[in-house]
Amino acid sequence: HLSTRLLAVAKYVPRGARLADIGSDHAYLPAYLGLNNELDYAVAGEVVKGPYLNALHEIKKEGLEKKIMVRLADGLAAVTEKDAIDTITICGMGGPLICHILDEGKIKLKKRPKLILQPNVGEWQVRKWLNENNYQIVTEEIIDENDHIYEIIVAEWKAEKDDLTDEDYLFGPILKKEKNSIFIKKWEREREKLLHLLSEIKKARKVPLEQKKALENKIRKIGGVLNG
Ligand code: SAM
């Protein structure tokens, strides 16, 4: 019963990975990979007791206790050096929280694991973090699940930093080149929303000029990418 979204994430986990899935909730993603013999080993990390218990239950039910460790911990505190993690998935949370988890857990990234991230919002912050921390975005995917649009960002450590612009951060360097129908749907929707906001703001007299300008700028940027 893996969602389209998590199935899309699952395909980027290399066969035989030693995976840490942080914020695992029911541990559906590692359980699915474990049942399909895609994993060598995994840690399912959860910071909240309820979801942690859900994960424990799921892993036990599927008989995966030997392969998948469920741990109650904040972010990357769930993993130790001994786990020899080579792949990390962090899915279904906001970009700022994903960045916070990566920042707090920097010491756990010394072996430069592959990162597979699926922010629900604030994707640009995730891309900025990756670029600033020498992670190159190697794959991006945009999916539509029941009219919810999600982005998946896959990154690998690289010695030199890529030259990414603010526009790359916002739209995704790969997604904006590809410009598929889901990408267009997302950004047309966003532009509509911002145009509506702008018209509301124009009615309210007290809104500072810079705020209007910033909004107009973003609308123009989106237009540029959609029509460019
Ligand atoms: N990863 C699953 C998915 O994509 O379907 C679950 C997403 S769920 C919306 C987010 C989960 O992250 C929640 O269960 C929450 O408790 C957990 N979480 C939030 N902050 C966390 C942190 N700092 N460390 C570990 N888990 C965290």
C-alpha cells in the first residue's frame, strides 16, 4: 500500500542500500524496500512516540526486525557510525525542517551518503542547502498524486559546487529544463495564486511597496520560466 509519492522515492534508493529513513512515520518506505529485497539494512527514525510505535508495529508485522531498526530519535541522531548508512531519505515534511535535520546531523554526513529528499513545501531551501553543502542535484522528479504535486530531489556529494541561480533553487535546475506538464500545472497554479494575492494587496493601501514589487517580481519570474 505504498503511495505513488513514496513509490517514486523508492526507485532512487540503490539496490543493497544501507538506508536511513528519517521521519519514517509508519516506516512504509523501508518496509516496502525490505520486503522487495532492495535493502541490506535500514534505520527508520522517528521523533514522535505515536509514529515510532506505528513503525515498530509495521516492521514487526512484516517480519523485518532483523533488517530494519526502528529508533525513537531526533533527526540523524537515529543513526550511528556502526550503521554505515550510505543513503538517506527524508520525505513528507517542509523544506526548512529537512534543512534543519541535515544541519543538526552534519557529523553523520561525513561518509557522504546519497540524499533523497521530498519536501512538501520550500523546495528552494532544500536545493540551496544541497548546493551550499557540496551536494549536487543529480535527479529531480515532479509527481502528481490526486492533484497534490510533489517534488523529489536526489543529490550526491561532489567536490566542486555547481553554479546554481536563485531561479534554479526555486524551479529546480533539472525540472525547469524538462518543463513537463506537471511542472507547468504547478507553476500555473502558483502564478494564479500570486496574481490573486497581488490584487488583494493592491486593494489594501497599507501594504509596503517593496512587498508588492517582490510579488510582481516572482510572478514575472514564473511567467518567464513558463513562457521561456
Ligand atoms: N516520511 C513519511 C512519508 O513521507 O510519508 C512520513 C511523513 S510525516 C508527514 C513526517 C514525519 O516526520 C512525522 O511522523 C514526524 O513525527 C516526523 N518528524 C518530524 N520532525 C522529525 C525529526 N526532527 N526527527 C525525526 N522525525 C521527525
